[in-house]
Amino acid sequence: MALPGLLGTEHIGFTVPDLDEAHRFFVDVLGCEYVYTLGPFVKDDDWMTEHLNVHPRAVMRELRFYRCKTGPNFEIFQWESPDGQAPQPRNSDIGGHHLAFYVEDLDAAVEYLEGHGVRILGAPTASTSHSEGQRWVYFLAPWGMQMELVSFPDGKAYERAPGTTTKLWHPADPAA
């Protein structure tokens, strides 16, 4: 059984502390395209809690949509909430997450980010086992959000295993 009509991921939404800073990072450093802006959204009833599970007096100051080549769009929010905001979660925290960007040349992409003052977490790592053939490295957005560069130009080991019928989707092979 599956969700009726499911086609794929349309967008990923996340909150940042400074939307202008995020805009500069996504457009000027990563090369995403800005599409449009909405907001502010302010409600004086329980709409925010009912529909978005936030404090009823939380204010969504602005949201902006971006397209980053192939893959889901990004919906980036800036909020103000009377009950405060939790710190950036780590991968090990409930709700922890990261955005992974597929690049053709991992080393060139790392060098580019370093040239823009982006903090790279360790050296690129070569995966083993089912993901053999993949290299990856984490980096941090200016506000501390975890992101990853990943590349596997010759595929991953699991794709060549006998009986493999489903491949993970990635931008270099949208038919997968």
C-alpha cells in the first residue's frame, strides 16, 4: 500500500535565524535560484497551532522559495515565536537532519566552499559496503545547519548486486 498519487518530494522546508543571510548563502555561494517570497503571516486565533503546530502567536516573518538545480525546492522560513526557538539540532538529536547536495567533482566543490569561508567537517570520506563508490563530506551553513556534499560518478556497489531492482534516485541519473 502506498500514499495514493505519490510522485516524489516537491520541497523541503526549514527555518533559519536570518533569511537575508540564508539568501546570500543559497544564491551567492551554492548557486541556487531565488523564486519568490511570501509573508508575513500573523494570526490572532489558534490557526498557527492548528495548522502548523507552533505557538498561537508565532509570526512567520517571511518565507522564500529556491530551486537548486535538479531535486526538491527549498522553502526557507524566518519565524519569531513568544516561546523562543530551540538551537540547531545535531544529526543525533530527534529531528536532526541535513541537506545533501550531489556534485560531479567532490574535491572541486570542497575547494570552492573553503574559498568562500565555509566550514568543512573533516576530510572527504569514501563509503564502504553497499555505498562503496560514494564519497561524502559534511559542511555547515553560516548559521550552523548541517549540509553534505556527495558524489558517486560510477554508481554505488549495491546497484551492481544481483537481484537489485530499485536504485536510489540521484540528480545525475533522474531515471533511477
